[in-house]
Amino acid sequence: MDYWNDYTCRRWRTFKLNMTSQEIISLLPYEFPFLFVDDIVSIDENSVLGTYKYSKDLPFYNGHFKDNPITPGVILTETMAQIGLVCLGIYLLQKQENAIAEIKIAMTSNSIDYYLPVMPEEKIWVKSTKEYYRFSKLKCKVAMFNEKEQLVCRGTIAGMLKV
């Protein structure tokens, strides 16, 4: 079994070193209803800060929970992975390789603690700080905050990034 081919893969375009938020987002291997990144506010070799607003029309709200929809924890984790791991990984790979020809991504582990619910139409902020990036593995400390600057969840996420 080819480990990399069993996970999301896609061809990437080449961009200059100073990538814009929209250039990074356009390189993500996700689309609606599974794209959970609206904006990359800041990014450098050590950290990323991004935002997302959960639309009330997202399909998982229909059944989680009846008459009281909240965002599932797995979706919060995915949002933190997309902003905190994949966006940062794209930036690091592009900077390292000076161009991205093809990239393959797989989450390898996560450990997240949840503190507050996230409701439909709520905007969140994800802050991720690189712990290490070596041998194609990126590990980050991630935290999610609501618009009141309250901590929603935090933990670590790691993944493999391969060009």
C-alpha cells in the first residue's frame, strides 16, 4: 500500500516566495463544504494566524445536535489542522523549495483539549506555532479563539508534508 496515495494529493502551481493569503488558500486541497480557512492574517517560518466563520448552512449542523447545533470537535480539529498545519506547511515547503510542483499531505497525530462550544455563524481565530519541521514532519502547537478572545480549544497537531 502506498501511504501517500491514500491521502489527499493534488498538483500545485508555482508561486513567488511572498505568497498572499489567497494564494496559500488556493493551494489547499479542500473545497466547500470542507474548506475551513477564510483568511491567513499573518504567516512566517514559525507561525500562522488565520480565521474562519462557520456558516449556518454547513451540512453537519443539521444533525449535531437536534434543535441546538454546535460545531463538532472533529471539525474544530480539522480547522486547526488546515490553518495551523497545512497552510504553514505550504508556506514552509514553498520557501524551502522556492516552488511547489506537487505536494502530498497527511495528518499523523493530534491531541486537542476543548473548552468552549462554537456555534453556527461564529468566527474563530487559529494561532499555530511550529514546534519542529524535519524529515518532512511538521508538528505545531495550535490554539483556537472565539471573537471574544476566549480560548475554545488547544493542543498539538502533526503531519507529513512531501514534495
